[in-house]
Amino acid sequence: MTRASGGGIRIALQQEGIEVSGAASGEEGIELARSMRPDLIILDVEMPPGIGGPEVCRRIRSEEALEDIPIIFLTAKVDLDAMEETVEEEAQGYLLKPFSEGDLLDKIGTVLGREI
């Protein structure tokens, strides 16, 4: 199993023909979502500096133009009950770190309803 890292995730997705854009902060991520209208958003729960993934998710969900974009969380958090509650309310899934590139591709395929 190969563990996925930030750069590894980008490369794995690009090798599957998926266009990838990244943001350095939650605020930048929201702006990027507004300008790009992506097919999928992947958020880390902990996103320093500034607001974290759950707040980014809530803000995206509050905007009519963005509310239907699927979101997957990546997390190293051990409070699975809290993570599952967040996912149930706001997102379509999550992956616990460390995870493999294959796990991520499988999750993306499931959320988008197509094989990746």
C-alpha cells in the first residue's frame, strides 16, 4: 500500500485524467470553488492557516451555486463520532489518514458515481 501525500494525491488524480487545483487556505478554497465550480472538493479537516475544513464545508453549503458539489474530508482525527456527524450533515464521505492513493480513487469514484 502506498500512502498518499499532498503531492502524491495530485499526481494520482492527474494520472487518472482529473484536473486538480489546490488552495493554500480555507478562504482561498472557497474562492476557488466559486470561480471553478468543480465536480468534487476534497478538504482536510485541519487546514491552517485560518478556517478549517468543516467551516469551509458549511460556507460552501450555504451558497446556492455551490451547495450541490460533493465534498470528501481527509482527516487524522480520532473522534470518529464527530467526523461521522459532520459527514452526515455536510459531506459525502471521509478518509482517515494515512490512506492509499487507491483508497482515495475508490472514494472519489463512489462519490461521483463512476469508476476512476
